[in-house]
Amino acid sequence: MSTASSRGRDLLSLTPVRIWQALLLGLALAIASATEVSATTYYVSSATGSDSDDGLTPGSAFASIGHINALELEPGDQVLFLCGESWRAQPLVITASGTAGAPIVFSSHPADCAAKPVLSGAQPISGWALFGANIYRSDLDTGLNAGLFPLGLNQLFRGANRLPMGRWPNISGHPDGGYAEVDSQPSPTQIVDSELPPGDWSGAVMHIKGIRWYMLNREVASSSGTTLNLEQAVQCWGGDCAQWGYFLNSHLATLDQEGEWYFDAASKQVYLYTLAGAPADGEIEGSALTTTEGVLWGGVVLGKNLAEHISWVTIENLRIERWFDAGITTPINLEADENHDLVIRNNDIVDVDTTGIRLTTWVWDAAAHGSGPNGWRGGRNHLVEGNTIDGANHFGIDSYGVESQLLSNVIRNVALIENLGRSGMGCGYAGTNCTENGAGIRLKHDPGAPDHTSRDNLLRFNRLSKVGMNGIDVFGRRMTLENNVIDRACFSKGDCGAIRTFGRNSLATTPAHDITIKGNVIKEVPGNTDGTHPNFETLFGFGIYIDNYSRDVTVQGNTVTGATWEGVLFQHSTGVLTGNTLYDNVASNWGSEVALLLSGTEVTQTGNTLFPLAANRRTLRISNPTTLTFSEGNRFFSPYDDGSIVDDTAGGVGMTLAEWQSWSGHDGTSAAHWYTRQSGEPPLSKIFINDTAEEVIVDLAGMFYLYLNQQPVGPTLTLPAFSSQILIEDPGPIFIDGFESGDTSRWSSSRP
């Protein structure tokens, strides 16, 4: 048994070094204990709280987010918003930091509730009165509206629905998706359209397709007859906007369909077209423009503009909706360093006008603080997990981040044309190239701070659907994109991909390199070309688009189906293409399942299945023999066209596999289709896809199929996680039914 005297002798026997070690350990434990004891949990209730209470229990909760913003939070503190409650037009501005073992947490009470606390950017609108035929008007400076909309509004809602800003021409029933056509462009600031409705269009905004992949916004200074005079010059592809498409919004004259609205910023009056009569007070809500501080603003702001960055902070279990700008955002400027070690988890971000989660900021004094060069940053060591982003108009997630993880996020309905407001997809009203806007996830690179932007990120288990531009857009290095599911990327623009990589300058110096794209499932890439010049109307969607000096890109084990132009394209780029299933990815003549094009491209391909479903759809196209350095063990299945392999240097004539083998020396171990179909005949093939993280067993419902190697399948098909299998219908042998009557005139193609 240890006694006090024996413990004293043990202490006396310690060396001075051991004594110091013991004292330091005790001090560390004391500090840790003090930190644990001092951590405070604050509760916030909009329904029953009061800022004069102590906030320490749900029954004595604080009331306002403004009060939370003023607290001097310490590491380990928690701020819990009561579930089922809402806060309006009160941005949560986080300026305090935690530590590695004691983050500051902003969450819900109770945790993981179904009715998450709502941080809404919208205010109710009252005082609607009849203005004209089916048009009602409310003054935002009078009555119950006074003070709620200090700078106006930019979105309108009725109940759970976002209402469309009035536009001309309307989308519904329009042959070109709601785009009028420019007849001529007399000068850089003028367009002429003989179909333009008469009237004064000053103050409206023109949104014009300048090429398949960008849309520009221009304010209308004045109009005269069929001519629009613009505040800023506009340039379309080829230097002339004639025959390119555009639409107008943000003007009273556009209101002619249920729910359409317009806001007059000069008079601060909002107009609504409805057949339902005057809305009741509070029935309609608007996204309140409350401040221009920091330029970039949103429901949750990560850091203090022009000043402190934050670290070791968790934001979780919140619903952030209807903000005039972003959902969760950094301010446009930070001073000494970027944010780091943030967790953004399990939040719902809905119907924001710009970006769901924006992790982009300019660190203006980094060099002086030893934090690398001044420049754009997105933060480091972030975890962005389990969030749902629905209805953002510029980007789903936009980041310059490094060493971060984006996991299991759901991103949908990004940059849909019918949802666009005055700001369109972004780029302001003078931008000249709005290529990247509309992406689901953009990982941007700053050449001035190459080691501090867009590198070493992991994107896994994310699900994206109905995204206006590229699904995932990658500009940096050492990225891993694995087991993501992307459905209907390029929904509003064309010449884009479900996954795109984009480098710069040359293969030797490009920032986009060492990228792994593995086990992703890509479905339907329309490559929308509404509003484009007649020469560019062919749908132009890519499954995986390796572009512009992307170096050492591994494309492995992906499933791509339903892209309209090419399944996989390498262009001025290098890499490996292995084990991919590319099925029915060409919607018009001369597209390809795989295309390897232009100077510098060098790719090896093995074990891929290339399977178009019509004549004049290529399995493989190369621009010259040097683009394909090795190719074996592939399947070139083109039952509608034997000559589906093309080398441009051979005159662009389609080759059979045997002809290709003789011409190129490649693919001696590869296989071709073993059956044929005529034009107009339905395909015998069917693709089965498992886009989940669990193995799936498919009941084939009595149908008989063959694998591509002609081995039989059935009665079930096992699909591993994030995989696919193409099967061929097997009609089986034809035999006599053998009716008892002896009538053998009827035959069956069923198996007995």
C-alpha cells in the first residue's frame, strides 16, 4: 500500500528533469481541466428568448443572432439554436476561433433534429394593392414593410416556392428555351431585334449567350423601337452577337404569367402578377438586401472582413435559406491568413441567389505575416460534409481551398435558367467571360499563390443533379474525385462536362496535374445549347472533360452514360484511361465515347468498354497516332456501325477493330461486338447501374441476358458499389410450343 511518506520518498528520488516533466504534465492537465470547465453552452430562441437573459439554458435563451455576434466566445464554447425556430435577415458573423481540441460549435438543440433552426434571409411583405390587370404592388418603405428592406430585395417567395422573376420571352412553349434572337449588332453597345415588344426597356437586364459556355449580363440604358442601348459593350463569339440568343428580365413589362415579379429599386416598390387576388400580409416573402459590407455576404459569414480569419469552428445542423447572396461564405477580404480547420456539416442551404458555400477570400497582408503571398485563398484543412445545397444560382460550392475534404454533399438545381434573377449566373454587368459560373463544385486556382490554392483535396460520395455548368470543375493539383454521382450536369450551358479539369499555359507548368477520377457515376450530360447561334446548336455535353494542359490525370473505373457529345475527352492533356464503362454517350453524328485530341495529348487505355448506340457514333477518335501511347484489353462494341474507330490522320474514315489493329498496332487483345443491329432497330443492350455505396443485387425478372463475353447471366446480377454492367438480351432458342391440339403453327422465343 502506498503511503504519504512513501510517495514523498518517490518524489525526492526524481531527478530535476523528471521533476520538471511532472510539473509540466500537471500544468497541462490543469489547463485542460480549466478549459473544459470554462467552456460555455449558449442557447438561442427566437420564440421565447431574451437578449437580457444569460443564455445558459433553453429556458433562459438569448433571442437574436446580433447578440450572438457580439459575444466573446472562447474555445470549447457552443451556441445552440433551438430547433423548429427561425431568425430573419440576421447573418451569423463568426469572428472567434477555437483550438484543435476545443472547437467553437454552432449547432442545433437538440442535435440532429428534423426541423433544423432556420436562418432566413427573407422578410414578409405586406400592404399589397391592385396596380393594373392582375398586377399587385407593395411599397417596401411603408407600413409593416418599413425598415425590413433597407436596400430592397432580389428574390420573391410564396409559401415554399421561389417565384420567377418576370422575363421576356417566356420559357414555356418557346422553341428555343426562352431566348429571343438578335438580328444585328450595329455597335458594341447596341443590339437590334425585330421581335422586341414596343416600350421603354430602360433599367431592364439583358442576359445573352455569347457562346455555348457563357452568359453575359448587361443593363439596358435605353431603347428605341427595336434597338436596345446597353450600359456596357457586349461581345459574342466571332465578334458579332447577330443570331445569338438573349432574354430580358428586371422590368415591369415582362409580367404576364402567374407568380412573376419585378422590383423597382428607385421607388422601392415590388410588383407581382397573380390571378389569385391581392396576397395576404406575410403571404409573400422577399430576400432582403441588408448590407454591402464585405461585398460577399450570406447567412453565415466566416471571419471579419478586412481583419481576422477564424479556425477550429464547426457549423452544423442549420437550415440557411433565401439569402440575397450566399448561404455560408467567407468575407471578400481577410488580413493575415486564411481560415483553417473549419467543419461545415449537415446544413441545408436552400434558394440563395449566388453560392451555397463560398470559400473564396483575398488575403491582403499575408506576406507581412509570414503566411505566403497575398492572394486568393479558400482555407485549409476544412471538412465540408453532409450538406444539402438546393437552388443556388451562381455556384453550389466555390473554393480555392487546400488539404480539405468535401464528402457526401448533395448539390442540386444550380443555375437553372428559370430561377435566374437580375444577377443571372453572376459576373456582374460588365464581365466579358463568364465561363465557369453555374458549376456544382468549383475548385479554383490562383497562379499568384500556387501552393496556397486548389491542391490536395478529396471529393467523395457527393451527389450532384441538374447543374447549369460543369458538375465538378478542377483547376489544381493532387485532387482525388472518387465515388461521386453526377446526374444532368451542363443543364443550362454547353461545351462542359460532369467532371472537368482545366490547366494553363503548358503541360510542363500547368497547375492542373496528378488528378485521380475514380469510381464516379455520371448520367445524362445534355450540354444545353438553347440560345446559341445556329452554327453551335448541336448538343455538346461531355462526361469527363480533361482539358487545356491537364497533366497525369487517371480516369479509372467510372461509368459514363448519356453525355451528348463525348464520354471522355483528353485535349492537350495526358493521363491513363482504365476500366471505364462508356455507354450511349453520343447524341448526334461524329461524337465519340473516347476522344484523344490536339497537340501534347498522350494517353494509355486498358480495360475500357466503349459502346455507342447508333451509326456514325464513334467508339474511339484520335487526332493523330501520338495521342494514344498504349491500348489493350478494351471492348469496342458498336453493333450499329462496324467502322467506329477513327484516326484523323487516316482521313477520318471509320475503321473496324481488325482494320484499327492493322493500322495502329494497338488492341491485339481487345474485342469487338459479336452481333449487329440495323438503323431503327431497338438496342439489345441494357446498362445496369449501382450508384450507391452498398452492393446491390438486381432481380432480372425472368429476363435472360448475356455478359459482353457471351456468358449467361441470371437470375440475378450483383453490382458492387458505384459500378455498372452492360448486358445483352438473350432471346434463347426458338422451339415448338407443343400444344396438345398438335398445332405447331405458333412459336415462342421464350425459354421452356
